[in-house]
Amino acid sequence: MPTHESPWEMVIMVASAATVITLSSLVVRFDERRLNETRLERAWPPVARDNAIIGLGMLFTPLFSLAAVWFHFCRTRSGAMWPPWRWSLRGWLLGLACAMFIMAANVLVVLTIATVAGVDVG
């Protein structure tokens, strides 16, 4: 006997992707406006930034957008773009904190929609 799947599951999936990609883009753009000249030179060009956050987030998984946020903070807060062991601990932790904030907001959105729609997410 086929199981009946709720159409709300698709709504939740799209809302989750939209939340992660939108917040990732907003966080990186907000940070770029506050960067000084030296750090801004280490940031991605706008086209590459949008491709990393939006393109990879939609092509593979929205979690790639979180990795792009983390990578942005690692690159802009370090003394060198590469190799990764020359990145600063401050940039690494700031990127991780921003990625965790975005993921927490995503969980909040998903759980809110699931609760309102009566979908079991567990």
C-alpha cells in the first residue's frame, strides 16, 4: 500500500534552501561592507561570491552555502589567502559562528513551518 506524503514536505525543503542561501548571502555582503581595504582585497569578486553562495547552494546542497560563509571569513581575516594553515583563528571561529547562526535560523524556520503544517520532522 503506498504511503501518503504531505505536500508540506516540499514547502519545508524549499523554505530551508531559501533561508540558508538568503542568509548566507546577506551575512557575507554585510561583512564586505564593513571590511577595510586590505581585507576587501582578499574577499571574493562579486560574481565568484554569488556563484559560491547561490550557485553551489542550489546545485548541490544549501550546506555548501554555509561552507562558503565560513571560507569567506577565513580568507578575509587572515594574513594570506592560501595555505589554510596561515588563516587566523579569529576568522576561522567567526566564520564558524556565522555558519552556526544561519543553521540555527534555518532550524527555526523549518520547525515553525512543520509545526504549523502538522508535519512530523522527527
